[in-house]
Amino acid sequence: MKSLTIKLFPVAAYIIKTSGWDEHKDYLLDYIKNEKNPAYRPSGGYYTDYGLDQPWRKTIWDEFLEPQIRPLIEGTDTKLQDIWAQQYIDQAGFSAHRHQPSGYSCVFYASFDPKIHTATTLFRPYIDPNDLKNTQDCYTPDIEEGDILVFPSWMLHQAVQSNSKVPRTIIAFNLEPK
């Protein structure tokens, strides 16, 4: 008997390597460190500016991130939907969740040490009949500081908790179809 293996319904995710992050990093981290409004720190070991003012946005998005991913935006005919910074310290993380049903979710690793931090974990969206023991139901990519992880917004993902006192800082953003 002769047979072929067909990999059905592949899901692509991308890692974009940026350049020049060192020129902007201190600006963002200093802004987060000096933010005194408790709305930005809803719980211990955690910072988010989701839905809040983001004075860093013009410098970090307009001058750094958008030019880095412009080929992706143009190639996928998408636009920025929303953007926010998050910082996790010690045991803080974010449980498994999804974003909108179309477009892409992106995670920019602004302050990240792969020796002590964990990248975003992506979960396989369907049962794979080729993986009988279900051993590859999630994937955590090898990420370096300055990388952007891009994946379909409907894909289940999570930020795994870290045991480090060294902050893991990300900028998350969604791209939606134009």
C-alpha cells in the first residue's frame, strides 16, 4: 500500500526581528517605571495601560514599531486596531484568551530575557489526527528582546507566569482588516 501524509489547515505565526530597539527601550521603560497612577497597576507585579492614555505611543508605535511591520500591514491589508503596554513582575501573567475573530495579534518583547522569561504560549486550535498522544497542543517560540510575535487573533494564547523579579515588558497590539 502506498500512502501520503497531508498536513491540513496549517496555521502560520511569524517572528519579526526588529532593529534599533535599543534607541527607544529606555524611553518606554522609564515611562512605565515612573507612572504613579494606580489605574495602570491594577494588581501587584502588574502594569497595563490597556484603555488608558499612552503618551509613549507616538514615539514607540509611529517612529519604531509601525515602520518595522509596515510590509506585514501592507501585505495583509490590515490596520492598527488597538495597542497597549504590559509589564509582568514576579508571579504575574495572563490567562489563556483570544482576541477578535479576524486579523492578527502581535506581541513586541520590549524587555525580555529568554534565560528567565517565557514567551507567549500559543495553543493549537484544533485536534490534530496526526498527533495521537496530543503532545504538540501548545507551542512557545524562542523569542529574543526586540522580536515581534504575530499570530491569528482568534488563536488561544497566554502569558506564562514568571518567577523573576526582573520585569517582562511587552507591547501588545491587534491588526484588523481594513
